[in-house]
Amino acid sequence: MATSSYDELLRVARRLPLAERLRLVGALASEAAGELPASARHSMTPEEALIALDEVRAHFAAQGPVSPTIAEDLAASRR
Amino acid sequence: MYTLDANIYARDIDRNDPNYDDCHALIERLKQGDVRVTVPTLLLAELAASISRVRRDPMRARITVDALQALPYMEFIALDRTLGQEAAEIAADRAVKGADAVYIAVALRHGCTLVTLDQEQATRAAPIVPVMTPQAVLAVLTRP
């Protein structure tokens, strides 16, 4: 069912003029990209998130201080 | 409810930052989950960009923002046309930087106190939303 629907849609889409095909590809890619982070988010539990943040802090701390700092870079990006 | 500017998270993730202790203490307190934090989705790109640029570490930039989105007390507000218009009006009327205005607009719309360590943002936001430092919020939340 899903395969035949896909084939059918693809056949119809291929009949579209080039500009419309490009528009369709852009719209589908944009929508799919928007859905990806949501599925990734669901894979991390709150407990895992806290552990992950602690790991990131520990990793950066082990690397030592840098200049500019992350906060300074953020401030500079808003200037 | 609070709206934390990205500058709080940028300091919380970096133990070498001079303001790490205050920002991390607040983030640790928020883990209890009894206080809602409402921020614009803009925070995700801002934070990921600065982590990646400064630390040359795109993987941990992604992990950081994915982790923030997994925290149940965090609410992310998308910049739709209405919020964009509200931020634009704040930016125009108060000569606030564009990104700063987005945080102020989110705080205003959702009845939040803006938490920031940016003095200019704090000063210009103060006439329209409550503004506090992380230390001040922590003092309120730990009051017996």
C-alpha cells in the first residue's frame, strides 16, 4: 500500500513542470528537516539530558579556558 | 515563570566562565521542575552556534541543545509572525538588539520574568517586563 502510493505519487510528480518539481522537493525537504529534531528529542529522557549536559560541562572544563568564551561569542553575535 | 536569555545557558555550560557559579546554581535549582522556563526557539541556534564556534565541537553543540529540549520544565516558543511583529515593535520602540527583543517579547507575552546578565538588555527591557539576575532569581526560589 505504502509502496504503491509512493510510486503513484512519484509518477504524478514527474509530470509536473520543472519549477513545480523543484518547489515540491523544497517543501518536502523543509518539512522533513523540521521533523527530524523532534524525533531525536524524544530519544533522550530528562535523566539522560542532565547526564549529557554534565558530560559537556566536564569535557569543556577539561579542555581549559578559551577566549572568547561561549558567552562572549554569543554577545558578539548580537552586536 | 521565567525566560532565561541564552547568555545564562552559555555560562552554565562553561565552568571556566566567570559567572558560571551563579548561572549553574540557578540551572541546578530549576532541575527540581517546579518552575516553568519559557524561551524562544532562537536560543537553540544561538547556543549551538556559539558552542560550535568557540569550542570547534559541533557534536557537543548538538547534544547541548537536544538535551535542553528534553528537559520537561523547558518550553520553547517558535518565532511566528505575531511574535516576530511584537519583537519588532519592542526593537523599534526601545532600540533593543533584534535577538534581545525576541527574548523580551517572549517574556512579555507569557508573563515571565526575564533573566539575563546583559546589562543593556536588562535596562531596556525593564520598563515592560520584570528583569532579574540569576542570583536574584535563586534568592527568590530558595527563600524559606
